[in-house]
Amino acid sequence: MPLLSDKDRSFLKDHFAKSLVKPVRLLYFTQTIACQFCKETEQILREVAELSDKIKLEVYNFITDKQVADQYGIDKIPATVVMGETDYGIRFYGIPSGYEFTSLIEDIVDVSRGKSGLSPKTLEAIKAIKDPVHIQVFVTPTCPYCPSAVRMGHSLALASDKIRADMIESIEFPHLANKYSVYGVPKTIINETTQIEGALPEPLFVAKVLEAL
């Protein structure tokens, strides 16, 4: 049974036809056992990829395709990499459902266009970043404020080859939620040292990223 309704499918097909420019690759890492939402995540990605010939889904087994997983720094599943000709460091760990489905769709469009949508001031500020930055945004599918934090992290990753940004679904990775004391979402961890509670406007989010350095 399809997860996307006919109405959503029609809308997205039209949206992709108008918005996508260059091909997008969705690299999905999964396994058949001990992964609660792997099957559902793959179904979502397959249904999305079917809506445009510019979207290609590649499915890898987390165990038997370990070399590929290591190449992209994948250390937990389900995991989705959204990339174009190059890997921008955009990651989804967990099922991109609920409000986070919108994050997935918008990431696909941005990667296809090669544009982050960030302000010129932000683009100028992040040019100064010389060391690697790792952004982890903890979310739940029912959180209406989480996509803005996820999109901010992913947009920064798209704009800078020094930044990698992960969406992490808290319920699917409770050990990480416990490690970082995630009691509310969105919660963003930058380089293990700086934390952001809630969703921040772009200038404040960028300031926190620079502060972490």
C-alpha cells in the first residue's frame, strides 16, 4: 500500500518537474533485521524517486556494503544521503516522516539547484570556516519547529564543504538522545561542544556555529 496519497503524489510530481535542475542521488543504507523503520523509510524514498527521472535511489546493505557505508561515514541506520554530483554532507538518520518529509523534499530541490537559499551575509561568514563542523539536529516527526533547524543545518552543509549536518530522529536513536540529554526538540549539537535548544533564526544559528569553532 502506497504511503503517499494520490494528491501528494500529483503535487510532488509537478513540483519536481518545475523545480529540479540537475540529477539528485539518494543513497539509502538499510538492513533486514534489527531496524525498526528501515522498510518504511525505503518505501518513502522509492515513492519519492519514482516521481522524477532526475532522482535516483541507490540502496545499500549496512553490513554487506560496509565499504560504501564507511565511505560516506554512515554509522547507524536507517540512513539517507542526499547528494548531487558531489556529497554535500546532508544526512537523514531515521525515517523522514511527518514534518521531516518536507525537509527531505526541500533538500532534494536545493541539491538539484545547487543553491542553499542562505543570505549573502551568511555565505560570506561561513567562508571563514577552515576546520570541519559537525551539526546534529535531534527531531521527532510530530515537531512542527524541527524542520527549520534541520533545513538550516542542511543548507549550511550545502553551502560549505567544511560542514556536515545530520537529522537524527530521537525516538529511533534513544542512546544518542540520552547521550546529549535531549529532553525537547529540536535540539542541535555542534562539534560536541555547543548546544542549541529550539529553532533559531538564521543569524543566531550561524553565530552558534562560528562560536563552536
